[in-house]
Amino acid sequence: MITETINGKDYRLPGSLTAFQKAMYIHLINYKWENLGIKEPGTYRYKGEDILYDAILPKYVHQRFPIIYPSILETLLRHQKRFLFKLHKHFNHMASSQVANVNLFLPLLLSPKKNEIFRQLKPDLKRLETGELDNGFQIEYWDGVGNEKGLLGDHNARSGTDSDIAIAYRNKNDELCLWLIEHKLTEKEFTTCGASKSNNRDEARHDCSLSFSEILKNKSKCYYHDIRKNNYWNITEKHQAFFLNHKQYEQCPFIGGMNQLWRNQLMALALEDEGRFKHVYFSVVHHPDNKALNASMNAYKALVNNNPKFSVFTSNNVVDIAKKQNDESINNWVKWYVELYKINS
């Protein structure tokens, strides 16, 4: 933690922020102080010590959920109780991507104008399928229930692949489809490969320097497959044509930021194979000023040869479409959202 004085105000901040992250943290802290009237810092426990940060909400306000859009709070709490998804450990951080995701999508998914809005975001969409999931959506979606490991074989009590939100809809051919979306706010990278950094990895046995094709010839060279028994490479093998340009990489393409994109895409492909949904798409939505993710997203687009089953859009794309509805309730949400998240729209 560092303390930085800006315009006569002291800010308790993390020590390594990008320029975009720093600007957003300062804005969000000012919003917390001025709009929410919460002056006290929150704490982050690190190595047994509670460290004060101004961008974290103090514990006494946690049950008030002060940065959740008020009209969706009841639905969110009911939804969380039904699907038992975890609130992230940084849920009470002003820059929580999980909270920003909820604030972006739930007000629109619960609006009478939802079909008009989402048709413009997803051109193949005819209507939301409200009979699926929970009124057509599910937060922190994955394809298993209870103690099952899911189609990717990676879910347990602590971890597993999921998408920030899933939206069920009927396409123009009246086929049932699913749209998986990963939301990013201030993150400077997607989740990278945990297997390559595992303390239990045997360097003589698990070789991340092998190419995509070499790993498919001996999948046990990957720790995920050999030790964790995940289905990542089994699904990849079945759908290797999807990753059309893998030969551009001399080593495993999924060590860095493309790892999270790969795993979400594998879930989409496995769901299609299962047959419940005719088509399953995966997208990333991010803050328009967050350019740090571009390298991984562009590399992934190139890897899959711009396959339309993967796409990217920004939160101001959503806001611009919502504003066109000329709806008082939606306009109230737009005003609140763009002020909180500093969206120029």
C-alpha cells in the first residue's frame, strides 16, 4: 500500500497500478466519499495483517450493498440464494468486476425493453428465453450442479471455470441458444494458466514449451490433464479446427492471458456438444478505456481466425443502445451507471 496526495487529498492505493487503473481508483474513491458518504477505508488481509485501502468498503456497510443498483438488489440476492454462486473476495471493492457486471446487465435483463436492447447487442437474437435459467439469465454460470465437476471437469469447492453471466435466447430460427459473457472492469489481464505455476508440477513430466499439436499427441504433458484430470485438452482435441491458427505458436498458446478465454470457449463448445443449446457463443465485455486487455483479446481472435463464436464489445456499447430506448427507468440507470463507472457515452 502507498499513500499518494492528489489535489490535496490523500489516497491509500495499491503500489502497482496502470495509468487507467489509477485514474479509475481515484474516481471510484471520490465517488465513495462524495456520492455514498463513506469516508472510512476498508481492509484487505495480507499475511496476517489488515491493510487499509480507500477503494475498499468498510465492513459495516457490506450488508447495505451500497454499489449495487438499488432496483436489482432483491433479484440479485434471490438469484444468489438459488444458484449458490460465490461473491468474489473483492465484491466489496469499488472496482469489483463482479459488481460492475451485475450493474451492467441486470437492470436491462429485468426491463420490459430487454428484447429490444439485446437484439441490438446480439444480431441473431429473436427474443430472450425467460423460461430457461432464471428468467433467461444466470450469474457466474457453469454447466454443473451440486458437487459435479462440470463438463470441463474442473469444478470443486474452491475453483472452476465459469462465465460472469449467461443469457439464454431464441435465435431467428427459433433455436435455443446460450450467450456466455466475461466482464472486465480494471483488470490488466485475464486469468493466466495456474497449471504452469503449480508447486506440484513436475518439470520433467509436464512441458509447457510443447506446441498445441505436440500436447494433443501426448496430453499428459499438461498438468491440467495429467494431474487435475481436467477435460480441457479432450475438448480441444475434438474441436481443434476451432483454434485454426495454433501453428503460429511454438509453445502452448494458453499459458498467458488467453488461458481464461480458452477455458470459457471450451465450456461453450462442450455445451453445444451436450445438445441442450443449439449454439453457444462467448464474448468479453470491458470498460472502453481499459486497453490493457487488447493484446490477449487480439491474439485470441487471431488464434481462432476471427470465429464469430467469439466476440468483444464495451460497456459503453451497451449504454448507447439502452439510451436509444427513450425509457425513463432505463435513462435513470444510464445516468447512475455512467457516473459510477466513468463511462463517456
